[in-house]
Amino acid sequence: MGKVWFVGAGPGDPELITVKGRGLIEKADAILFAGSLVSEATTRWAKSGCEIQDSKGMDLEQIVGWLIEQAQDNRTVIRLQTGDPGLYGALIEMVQPLDEAGIEVGVVPGVSSAMASAAAGVESLTLPEVTQTVILTRVEGRTPMPSGESLPELAQHHCTLCLFLSITLLKKVQTDLLAAGWPEESPILVVHKASWPDEEKIIRGTLADIRDKCRAEKVNSQAMIIVSPTIGARHWSELKKSKLYDKSFSHRFRKGISE
């Protein structure tokens, strides 16, 4: 049996794949990439003769069947997934049948669109004495949310929220955040296709107007919504600084200097 690697392709820019992920692509015998979300350019490092297949028209059974068939030829097989395989990637659903077939599995993490979106907007998801917590979640749609994880419940923490798979539910986002006590002027960052060359769109707004701005830009898919009290901090006149770099702060590499 060969080995199947689940490789995070990152958010879109082919150069944001990890060095390990690229190395596996270079030696792979077969690659199944999620063409609806992963740029085909990410497969450009594949060797001549590598079998490359787009899975966008395949269901779970067909995907798993393809991976098993390729691995039975003692190949290095890659399932190339958007972002990080462990986030909204159906990883375990694919791994279980491979385990049953006795096929070895490995996972290579990737850059999440949450991080790429923050980078695109030059934003920090955490700031001293503003918020130290980031929640990665989604709005309930066809997939129900577990008890205790609804957006109104999570939003009551008033920390950073990175909302995946929710751009078509912006009206619900507005309603749920208002219900959780977020003011209408709360800043929101929406990034469509973060890091995708020539396709990235950065939309800034408030809880009150972000839906209208996204509709005006015709953004209705592949977008990350970041709601955070840290948004826009780059332009704040006052900022609480990190203790780590304060000259009076001592740690094992530097002795603080008292004024």
C-alpha cells in the first residue's frame, strides 16, 4: 500500500503552501485537488507523469475510492485541500475508510484563510488588553450548530470572531451580533479569496453596512468575515503595548531597565 497525504494548500496563493507540502507535490505519483477552492497552479510543481485529478464534481465516496485505488499501486498520493485540512475539510470522513483499507495516512497543515485575511487587511486578531481570544466558527446554515455554539452565544464574549462559510448569511450575522450586544458601528473586515493573485477583494464596513457593501461588490462566496474589537487598530492614536518588548520587562533573554 502507498500512503495518502492530506496537504493544506493554503488560502489561495500557491506560494503560501508549506515547504513540506510543496516537497510532497514534487514527488507525488497522484494528486487529487479540490478544484472549486484550490488553485490548479498549486499542482505546478508536480513531476511529469503524475496523475492529477480535480475533485470538484466528485462526492465523498468517489473521492475516497480514487484515493484508495491510487494508494493500492504503492504510490505517494496527495489529497490537496484548501486552507488547513483540520478546518472544515471533511478530514476524518476521508480518513476513516482509508484506515479500514489499511492505508497509511499523513497530514500536512496549511495556512488558514482566517490568517490570510487578517494579513491582507494588515490586522491583528489579538491585542493586549483588547482581546486575547480568537473564535473560529460559522453561522448555522444547512449544517446545524452543536448546543452552546450558536453565534449569539459565542458573540457574547466580544472577542475576535472569524466566520467561515457564512458570507451568504450576512443578514443573520448582523441580527445575531446585535442580539449579543455588539453596536451597529462595530468594524467588520470581509476578505474575498484572500491571497488569490488578482482576485482578492478587501471590504471594510460596520455591522450596520457590511452586507450592503458586500452586495455592491458582488461578494457571495469564498469570503472570510472577521468581527473584532481589534479591527482598525493600525490607525488608533493610543495602543496598549506588549509587555514582552517593554524595556522595563525582564525575561530569560533580557534584563529589564527601570526608569
